[in-house]
Amino acid sequence: MATIQCKDKRFSNIQAIVFDKDGTLENSEEYLRNLGQKRSRLIDAQIPGIGEPLLMAFGINGDRLDPTGLLAVGSRRETEIAAAAYIAETGRSWFESLAIARRTFEEADRYIGTAPSPLFVGSLEVLKYLSDAGLKLGILSAASTERVRAFVQRHQLEAYVQLQMGVDTGVSKPDPVLFLQACQALGVAPHDTLMVGDSAADIEMARNAGAAGCIGICWGRPEAAHLEAADVAISQLDEIQVIF
């Protein structure tokens, strides 16, 4: 067990730290924005006039991605359902609307591809530092498990990360069952585990699961309003320090 110091907040008897992926370890804003724009354009080509409302629903405003918006924090399934709801408003049946959304998302995936997003500067070093300190580390993302595994493999994080978990079916963040499942997979108790994430959903999920604490991160802007519920907010990962 270790004591974690983060600014003026201290967490004792910590065995594990669970990280979100997008916006926390991976600087994926450009990729997500491009993906959302392509999805909106493809749907708008079939149903003219729906593109702009979809961009707003996804949380895209010009060249900016809202860190609290659907694309930033929602699972793929949730985003598909939201798109289908807008399509259904045009009078199409629910099943047809879902099918259109699913086909469009698949086409956007093929077009955008899987160009890797970079790690935030210093993330690799922090993961290595925490792992060397004896902490168990996991990634729990609203992205699919396949994308989480691809991310870990692409950046060669296997030596440091013991859990690679995404959302494929069923519940999504902020349901606390996800954090409980992550802790179980790591072999630790929630009250011995910290959550590090960039969204209110990460914080709510971990807190309701009985986590030892919640560290919010907003790279460069720790005063972000959506992180107010966190125990402490940071602007870069190296503010997480191990004290023995």
C-alpha cells in the first residue's frame, strides 16, 4: 500500500489507480472531433438538415470538443442511440433509425481509420513511476474494450497496466458497477483504489462505488467547472506523487 499526495490532498493505503483513457491519458480530442464531424456529414447526406443538430448533440462546436459532451464521455452505443433519436424525429421507425446510425458510424470508422492519438506528454513516465512504486494500474474507458487494448498495445503500456477495460454492452459510466468490476479484476477493494478521469461521469462512478478518492484532470485547466466534485483537480499527471 502507498500514500498518494496530490496537491494538498493525501490518500492513504492505496493499492491501485484506475485511469480513464480519452482526455486523461490519450489526447484524442482531434480524433473524436473529426469522427463526430464525419458521422454528422454522412447522416446529413441522407437526411438533409440533421447535421448541425447532431454536431451540437455530440458536443462539437467548430474546432472545439466539449469535454462534458456526448462524444467526450459517452460510449459508442450511447452515441448511436442519440443519433438514432434525431433520425427518428424525421418520421422514420426506431429500428430504421438505429440501422441508419449504425451503418453511418461504421462508414465513418472506415473513413477516419484508426490513426493513433498521442499520449499526453509525461503520461508514460507517470504510469511507469506508479507501477514501479508497486501500485496496480488499470484503464476503464467509455470506449470499447477493443479500442482500449489497441491503445495499450500502440503505446506499449502492457508492462504497467494490468487492466484494459472498456464498455461494449450493458451499463456505461457513471454506473458504479463498472468501477466495482474494474476493482474486482485488479484484485483490490474500491476503498483502496483511486480514480483519475477528466469527466464528471468518472468522478460520480467512482464515488458511488466507494472509491478511496477521485482525482479530476483537465490538461492545462484544473479549474474546470465539471471537475468540482473531484477530491482534487490537476492539470497534468505528474502532480500525482507517491509518498512512502
